[in-house]
Amino acid sequence: SKFKNGLAKTRNSFTSKINDLVARYRTVDEDFFEELEEVLISADVGVSAVMEIIEELEMEVKRQNIKDTKQVKEVISEKLVELYYGNDNQQNIEELKQNPEGLTVYLIVGVNGVGKTTTIGKLAHQLQSEGKKVTLAAGDTFRAGAIEQLDEWGKRANVHVVKHTEGSDPAAVIYDGIQSAKSRKSDVLICDTAGRLQNKVNLMNELSKVKRVIEREIPGAPHEVLLVLDATTGQNAMSQAKTFSESTDVSGIVLTKLDGTAKGGIVLAIRNELEIPVKLVGLGEKVTDLETFDANAFVYGLFA
Ligand code: GDP
């Protein structure tokens, strides 16, 4: 139900448009598909993804000889779930990977303002609630106030934060974070990083330096490189995702502020376009507003 509440904006807009469409058209025809196409595009599902869906819908409608627009709703939701999973028939919810042999390390990347710090705080809280011991490393030494902000979240979630001063070497902070997490016998270390996109070469260098430190200290780590994206920025988020995935191996996406947009369709297009799963979604500003992404529950929530 939290999933449903968090998606109220997308649901209200999307569902009412679909229902309106279904009510106005008694039979499925060209015009129906054209309007449906507009509804999907306005929900930020992505133009190429929408084209694909419409084409498949048309085929499915022909194959099943569907005439009634109400019946089409069912097929639309099926296609939306398929859009997310692509050729993956398993349709598994993707939980965060863990290190079975010791310290699990998550590296969090993303540009300023997307909700990176908030997400780290929420994730720390979630892991703590599961009984895990968490340490945070304040690796964003670039943005003014980033260290203090992470420290605040650390206090709120009651987790230890390893920090240096502003402007110091992020790789050194992460190194200390690892040593501290080990000596404190933490289960999980969450590493913040600076999100400068202006200079792709710098970004790449900084991320790979941090990654090298982690890989050297803990074989098999980082267990996740999570890219935080703001759902309200639509295609901008998509282009950030492209830049970051070209700079480092992103293993999962955290899509924040899904509660603040009517264009939640982007969550479905991301995996399809980038082949990176959405692992977590942010559904509000509170510490508990972080959920594992479930495409079925998401799509079902839209039509419920
Ligand atoms: P950072 O610069 O990437 O670290 O971004 P912050 O964590 O400081 O977040 C920027 C703003 O977005 C803050 O006002 C957060 O409260 C807000 N925010 C973060 N995640 C969410 C979310 O899932 N939903 C909503 N509504 N706001 C969020």
C-alpha cells in the first residue's frame, strides 16, 4: 500500500487518462492506439519503448481478436511489465547483492540534488532494521555541506560515519571507511561519492580510483554500484544514466522522487533502454520511504 500511495500522482494521471480513453472508445481501432500512444509518452515511458509496446499491442489484439477496449487494459499492463523485463522471462525482483563472506560494500553514485544523501540515509536505516550493522563513508568531499549532511543522516539512522575534511581525497576516505567498518565488524559499508558530471574524464578517474581501493581491500567488492536518478527529471535522468554507465559499471539504479511525479513511466523505460535493473525506488522524504522495486506491483498499482 505504501507503493500505491507513493505512486498516487502517476496513478491518478495515468489511470484517469486510460479510463477516459477506454470509456470513449467502444472498439479498438487506429485512433484508440494513437491516443494510447500519447498517454504512454506523457507518462515518460519513452518514445521508442512506446512505439514497441503499441506495435506489440496491435499484434496481440489481432491475435486474440480483442474488440473490447476494456479487455485491452489487461494486455497493456502485461506489455508494460514485459517492457521492463525485456527478454528476461524470470521476472525476478532484484534484491541488493550481499557478500556472504564478510563486509558488503555499496558504492553510491549520482549528480547533486537527485537524492543521493537521502537515499544513503534511508538505505542505512533499512539495513539496520534488518539487523545489519552499517557504516557510512563520506566520500563526497567536493560538494559544500555534503559531509555534514551525511553525518546528520548517520545520527538519525544511528550509524557510524567515517569522514575527512572537505576537499580531501575521496579514495582515502573510502579506504578509512573500509578499515573502520572491518574493525567495527560492520556488515555493510555504504560509500558516498561526488557527482560531478561537467567533466566526464574527472568523474571516470575519481570513480575508478575509489573502486580500485575497494576492490583491493575486499575481493569481489563493491557488491553494488548504485546510480541514483531523480524520476522527476525524465529524459535528463536517462542521459545521466548513459554518462555514468559509460564511466563505471553501474549494477543497479535507485529512482528517487517517484512520489513527486505523474511521469513514473520512466521507471519502466530505464531498464529497457539501459539494461540496468531498477533496484530501489524513493517514494518520499522520510527515512522509511525506500522500497525494493517490483515491476508487477508497480504496473498493478497504476491500474488498480
Ligand atoms: P543529493 O544532493 O543528491 O545528496 O540530494 P539530497 O539527498 O540532499 O536530496 C535533495 C532533495 O530531494 C531533498 O529535499 C530530499 O528531501 C529530496 N528527496 C530525496 N529523495 C526523495 C524522494 O524519494 N521523494 C521526495 N519527495 N523527495 C526526495
